[in-house]
Amino acid sequence: MSLSDNELIIQANNGNHSAFEELIYRYDKSVLSIALNYVHDNDDAKDIYQEVFIRVYRSLKKFEMRSEFSTWLFRIATNVCLTYKSRSKKHLQLSINEEFEEDEHKKSYELISDNRDPGELATNTELGSLISDAVDSLSDKQRITFTLKHYEGYKIREIAEMLNCKEGTVKKYLFDAIRNLRKNLDSVYAAAY
């Protein structure tokens, strides 16, 4: 029988490194996925991932178990994403080759199936690039909220906890994000036709 997150936290705080490793193992893919969906670059996502777990390690003794560990962890992840992007000011895009390199990466960005003809593949790849560009054009708060809701599948209540804000604020970020995405994608569609 596996231990609960709280039991692992208590053991990790008592010096059990295996307990901390188990916590990392439980959530590492989710943290990496959030980071990758936010920055669209493997190296940047790995930097964010590393920074998140360094912060968790340093702050674990301060975690008071008033909320779920995952909520606290994902709040740290979203904060690191926001500060990383504003600090670096890099807006790198996925190349076509990188888009299909890793399995986890495929799950997040796969827009096409291997059974389609080359013309359809090219169209879908271009569409994926346009959507990625449009998401990257959003403000930091809109982008992280959109990423958590539509790529990661979190509920508005959960996102509000992660961002430490009210549900109405999350709804406003999502509304603005979708409005801006529509505007950006409509202008691309209008230019193409």
C-alpha cells in the first residue's frame, strides 16, 4: 500500500530522501507538462521543472497541509512559469521536428494522425503552429490560465487555488484569452482567404 502525500511529506521532512523522490515521481510528468505547454521549448520546460522542485525541496517544511500537496505544488509551478517567461523574455516556438520527438510531447501537441495524406499533414502542422503563435501572444496570466484549463484539464476552482486568486479572476483571464485567440486566429483566417 502506498503512502499518502501527507505521509510522504512528513517522512521527507524527517530526512527520508526516498519519500521526497516518491513525491517528485508522482507529480513530475504533470509539472513538466504544465511547463512545456507554457513555454513550448524542451530546454526551458526542463529548467522550469528543475526550479519548481528546488523550490518545493526548500519550502517543504513550511507546507502546513491546509491544502492538497498537488495544489501547492502546481501553484509553485505556475508562479515559476510566470516569472521564468517574464525574466527570460524568450518566445521560442516548437520546430516541426521537435513537435513529435518525445511521447509526452506528442500527447500535448499532437494534432494529426499518421493515416493522413502529406497535404493534410502540412496543413495540420501549419495550423498547430498558428495556434501555438496565437497562444504565445496572450499575456502571461491569460496564457497560464488557458494552458491549465485547456491543455491540462484543470477546473476553474483548481486554477484559482494554483494562482491564488478568485474564480472570477480566472474566468476573466479565460474570457480574455479566448477573445484574443479568436481575434488573432480570425485575422489569420481572413488573410488566408
